[in-house]
Amino acid sequence: MDDTLDLIGIGIGPFNLSLAALAHDTGKLRCAFFDEHDAFSWHPGMLLPDASMQTYVLQDLVTTVAPRSEFSFINYLVDQKKIFRFLATEQTIISRDEFSDYLSWASQRIDGLYFSHAVEQISFDDRLQRFEVRSGKDAWYSRHICLGTGHAAWIPEPFRAALGDRCFHAAEVELRQPDFTDQRVIVVGGGQSGADIVLNALQGHWGEPAHLSWLSRRPNFQPLDESVFTNEYFTPQYVDYFYTLEREIREREIKTQKLPSDGISYHTLEAIYRELYHRFDVLHQPRNVTLLPHRSLKKLEATPEGFELEALHGLEQQAEHFSADCVILATGYRPTLPDYLKPLLPRIHTDGKNHLPLNPDFNLRWDGPESNRIYAVNAGIHSHGSAEGQLTLTAWRSARIINHLLETPFYDLDPGPSLIQWWRKDHGAAGN
């Protein structure tokens, strides 16, 4: 394309999909969004039969800022002719399968989404004051861009030598379809992904293991803290206040908010516990499941017989050794700077840890014209708080970006008064 768009987004996950939906609804922005996959795909390796969302059904792509949008979850239910059956279930938390289907449904109705378009390079033309986005032989131009390619599955470097058909990251489990039948299986990681894999393994989704172990460095298998006052962390008022804090204080607060953002859903923990109770205390089956909290994995080595693991017991400070035929590493995700950014990296301010310091409206600090902006979604946990990587404020963040692009409050984002006064009485924070 030779003409210049208003916005190009790279990556079509839930965050950029929300941005595309709300941009479409304005009727004021010419946008294009690119993704390397041939169709919409949201963590396909973790779409397990028994896996649920951790967010409320109305925390979708648009509803919290644009409830009349055609891209709402409610409209999806109506369009799919299942609204009355859904209401009969009285669900407030839905399955990952249904949320993924909703996202795919929305992606088929939003203009300007280009799949099978891997972005290879982004550069900036100072003379024409526009970004050039290259995909294959094509070049596209835009006044602004938004980075939304997400975080990469992360495996600690010492364990990477053991990777293979029987040892891999949790993000791949449903794609690989491993056979656990009569195998010694160890799941490493005490977050939601690890819990989902343990639950589905207990239910025989990949065959019945000879022995299943769940190892976590956390002190116990801890629930997501989703109590009402804790959820105030996931409000626009708190995010705006958090941004004003000193960096050292922000880092400290993020660490204290581990369970509100990265605990295990209570219903998942309850399902695992009931499964274990029924199996061992009702049916009196052999106890072939071992739960191992407070263990930090230190070594993982492949052997001709399988894998040898060494963990440090967090309370006794002693090493423990385990053997396995299959190891699933539910070790989370980390931010990365994609290769396509290389031409721009000398002009982008970072802190040396792949953190992209963001301005309040989610645009990066860079050495370029203020009239040309680089936005980023799911990149601001260190500036905007633990809500940044969650789906809770997806629509609000997208609307914030669009208002900034349009330089007018197209979406009403006045948060109203906060229930909690986070700031000092004389702080003068918005929402007081």
C-alpha cells in the first residue's frame, strides 16, 4: 500500500483484537492488523477440555467501555443462538474454549485484520514521518504502530538442554498430544497452567500415568485472590495511581500482588482436590499422585531412562531427587523484543531488562516525532501494574489508546470515585 494508515498493529491476540474492534467502532481510524498465523489462534496449546477463564464474562473485548458494540460477548451469544441456554447455566466464569470461540467470532467480523502476514521489519522514515512495516514483499505505511505480539514461553536456561519430545513447555501440551499412559509424569510450576495440566492429567486426557507429580516453588498450591477489595487493583483508578509511584515502589508492589494476578482459580483447585479424594479415599486406588510444593527445580537432565530432576526443599534447605519419563514445564512467559523491531531499537528507551517504559497512554518513549507513536499492549506491568497482563482492563486500555490517537475523548473513560483512597489526601489524584 502506498497510502498512509492511522495505525498498524502487529499481532492479533485478545489485546490488539480489542483495539481493532474499538477502532472500528469509531469510524474515524484507518487501521490494519497483521498476524503470522493463518487464522485467529489464542494459546491453542492450552485449550484443554477442563480449563476456565479467570475473568468475568463481561470483561471481554469491548463491554466495559462500549456495551453497545456489536463485538461484545453478549452479542456473540445472541448471534450464536445460545443466549438462553447460557443464561440457564448461570455462569460468571466461562471456559477457555468458549472465550477462544468468541474471539475467533469477533476476528471474522472486524475489517482490516490480515492473517498469514508475518511482520519482518519496522522502520521509520523521518522525512515522510511515517512507519514502514514490511511483510513479505509488501510494504505498509502508518502514522502510528501498536506492538501486540505477546510474551514468549519461558524456560530457564539450565533446563533447555533437556527439551525434546518428552520435555517441553506447557504452552505446547495440547499441540503435542503426549501419551502419559504408564509414564512417570512431573509437572513443574504452581500457577494456573500447571494446575490445568494436572487436572486434565488426573482425568486421563492424555492416558493414565503410572505416577503424576506436581512440583512448585510456591509454599502451597495457592488460590487466585479475587476478593472484592483485591480486585480494586484491577481498576482504572488504581492503574493511574500506580503509574505515579517511584520505580522502586512499583517493583515492590508488583511482588506483593502475585496471587491477585497469578494464583490458581479456586474451582480448579477444588476440582483437583475432589478428584484426589474420590480416587484415593473413596475408590481406594493406589496413591500414585505426589504434590510437591516449596520445591525449587535446580537441575533437569535427560538420561537414557528418561529425566533426572533435582529440587531444593524450601523449608529444609535440602536437595531432593526425582525421576520422570515426561516433564511438562509450566514455567510461565516473559517479555521479548521481537526481531522486527531491530531498526527501531536504537531509538527506543529500555531499561536493559526488555522492559519498555511506557507513558500513561501506553505509548513508548522513543527518539522520534511526538506526532508518531509506538504503542504497546501487555508490555507495561512495571509502569502500569499487575493488571497490565490480565484481560480485566483490556477494553479500557484499548479505549485509552484510541482516545490518545484521536486526541479527543471519543470513549468516556471518567472512572468515577474509587472505593479505596490509594493516594494521600492532598495528592489530588483523578477519581477523588
